[in-house]
Amino acid sequence: MDGNWAIEAVPSCRTRHDDDSTLSALSETGHLRRLPLASIGPHVMKDSNFLKENNGRLMWHPMTSPQDSHDSPPKIITGGSGVRVTDIDGHTVVDGVGGLWNVNLGYSCQPVKDAISAQLDALPYYSTFRGTTNDAAIELSYELSEFFAPDGLSRAFFTSGGSDSVETALRLARQYHKLRGEAGRVKFLSLKKGYHGTHMGGASVNGNANFRTAYEPLLPGCFHIPAPYTYRNPFNETDPARLAQLCAAALEDEIAFQGATTIAAMIMEPILGAGGVIPPHKSFAPMVQDICNRNGILLITDEVITAYGRTGAWSGARLWGIKPDMMATAKAITNGYFPFGAAMLGERMIEAFEGNPAAKIGHGYTYSGHPVGAAAAVACLAETKRLNVIENAAARGTQLFEGCKALMEKYDIIGDVRGGHGLMTAIEMVSDRATKAPIDAATGAIVQEVAYQNGAMIRVSGPNIILSPPLVLSEADADVLLGALDAGFAAT
Ligand code: PMP
């Protein structure tokens, strides 16, 4: 024993009820864990002092510095119910972040929980590498082919998350051209401000220096086009339709400069998400599709956020009326309850790969088609369709967007409000509206903290507050978010 903590051995896999095996495993494994004294016995829980003491110390968190986690320890979330989460001190808030754009059905989606636990009992894992598969993965591939039929996508390659799905699409794009005798098509195009995850390929097409610079050199042959971002763009153009044309012209110009026969694919988010919710004018995606088609370039939509209803349409491709060659999906495919993703594949890919003995896919993950993830996804899709979440996403999305625009009338700190397509809304904060100088981090942190104290978890990313709540948000929940934001801005 050591202060307030006891030391317990953690055998690699055992039941917590078997005290004898616990003791015998102690000397076998030599693997020790500190446990609070009060919690020794079956169903061990850490107490809050232990958790707070160790918070931000031994775990490096994504997207911040170890020093920051140490100096400002992250909120410890210990519970979730409906669209609300509860922290270690018992403070409950509406989750304006939706986990991380993924908990579309909220935290109490019993059919998904049941599917996960039933699958764990039946078969917790089996590989889908050559020669074996599992029943859940087969069922999911069928469900997805139905779900994405209107997008022209009928085949799935399963992954463990968004970055994996992006990487899969990029790799298969190169292979597609090699199979068709155009081995010189290896380059990738994407939008500045786009976010495509953090694998080396995804980071290379990523359009934000924060995810690139420290990890350079990245993949050669990746080129970026200006985003259709009316608030800030190199053309100084505020009209969305004209800006869409200018960005499309920049894309054509880059293709001509690189040479179309050197380019494998263009990847883009139908609505840019992590870059600050940037919805393009409705003409933009169809123009990009047309340019790609005319130049033999595959179009990949990165729908890690936009697939499964977030935009108020079942996919971003459907929102804009385009048919991509591949679509990267993840996040809401399992409601965030299990790490899982799917790269969906369309006719061109099918033509090049199927019935072709040379088309061996030298790509895949141990967890491709994980049966627990697949079972979660099957249940999640059924629930997503049963609840017809696109309707509520659209209605609550409009409420939130209009509410944020009303806040902009009230607070000069708000430079721009973007959204209007489902439950993806951003507030861009500035320290000076006239010059559009970005807000300092400390002010953003005040808004976030005061909003939290007033009942809402919100996410501040750079100068942006990004709102991506569960799609099952009620009108009253949306009002809680808006009220908490109001309090947050009032405190600055
Ligand atoms: N693409 C997009 C559009 C995303 O928003 C994200 C994650 N926010 C990713 C890819 C990466 O997904 P993951 O974090 O699951 O790897």
C-alpha cells in the first residue's frame, strides 16, 4: 500500500470476480496497477482523486501539447446519457460537440449497445484478410451497398476510423490508375482548409499547416486549391457563387500546370468541417466533379463527418448531387461506440478491380471488418434510418445557425457564422471585426469555460467554435447551447 492507493496486479485477461486468480496472477505477470483503497473488490472503480492526480500526466493527448495537458488538465468525462455528458464532479452539460462529430444518436442508443454486447458474446474478433471473413462484416457490406446506392457506391473496404478510410481511398486511387495502364497518375489534389486525418497520406492532402509542418516532409505530389471560404480567400471575393467559380478555375489551372495525366485523385469534404465549417456554394461540388471527370481524375469525397445524416442529407455527395468514385466514412457509422470506418467504392473502381486477377489489394488493417464494429454499424444504420435523423438535423441545424447569427448581432467578437446545412455550425471569433484579426486563445478559452458552466460542452478550435451536437438534439437542447454561448460571449 502506498498513501491512499493500493497496488493491484493486472493479469492480461481475467475476470474481476476471481480473487484467487488475481492473487496468483500477481507473481506471474509482475504488472502492477495502483487502485484506490476503497475500491478493492469486485467491479473496481478508480476514485476521483486518483483520476484527477493522474490526469494529463501520463497520457499524451491528440491536438495539444503535453505541457498544455499538464497545465490545464482536460475535463474528465465519466458519463453520458441522451445528448448530455457528465464530468467527474457530477456537472452535466448538453454535448455541443457530439463526442467528436460522431455520437449522432446520443449516448443512450440501446440497440447499438446491445448489438455490441451480443457480438462480443458470439465472436469478439475474426480477421477478414484473405481466406476468412465474419458474418457481421458481410451483413454490413450489404446494408451499406443499399444505403449508398443513390451515391453510386456499392462496395465497402472496412477500416478502423477516418484517417484509415482516407488512406485507403488514396492508395486505391493510385492502384486504380496502375491497373488501367496509367501508372504516371500518382498526384493528389485537395482544398486548403480541408481536414483529412493524420496519417502520412491524409496529412499530405490536409489543408492546414497545424497538422503538417511538424511532420514534414510529407508525401510528394500533393497540391492544394483555395477553399470556397467567403470570409477569407485570396481573391477577396465574398459572393459564394463567384468564389466557387474562382476556386474551380484555380483547380483547372492547377491540373493544366501539373498535367492531368500525372494526377490520381482529388479529395475534398463536401462541407469542410474541422477547418471551420465551410459550406461551399451549391455549384461548387458539381463543378469539381465535372472537372475531375473531364480530366480522368478520380473524385474522393471525405465524408468522415458528413456521411450518415449530419448535413441534413444522407451524405454530402447527395446534398450536392454528385457521385464520387470513392467516399471515406467513419465516425457516425458506429455512433462513436466502436472505432470503425468504411471506404465506399463506385463503378469505376469496381470495373478496374473486380474480375481482374492482377488487382490484388496490398492494403488492409487487422481490424478491417472487425465483427464488433460491424455489428455496431448494422445496428446504428438501422437506428439512423428508423429515426430519420436527417429531418431533425436539418430543423435543429437551422435553429442553431439562426441562433448563432442572432448572437453575432449582439457580440462584436463574432466575425462570421457559418452553417445552414444540418448540424454543422461554426462561429469564427475575431478581436477586430474590421481587420478580421483572429481572437487570442485566452478569450476563446473563457467563452468555452463559461459556456460549460452554463450547461454546454462546446469545442474551440483555433478561432472557431465548432458545433456538431448529436442529431437527436431537441429544440430545448439547442436553446441550452445557444444560452450557454450567450453567457460565454457575455463574459468576454
Ligand atoms: N476526415 C475528416 C473529414 C475528418 O473530419 C476526420 C476526423 N475529424 C478524419 C478524416 C480523420 O478521422 P479519424 O480521426 O477517425 O482518423
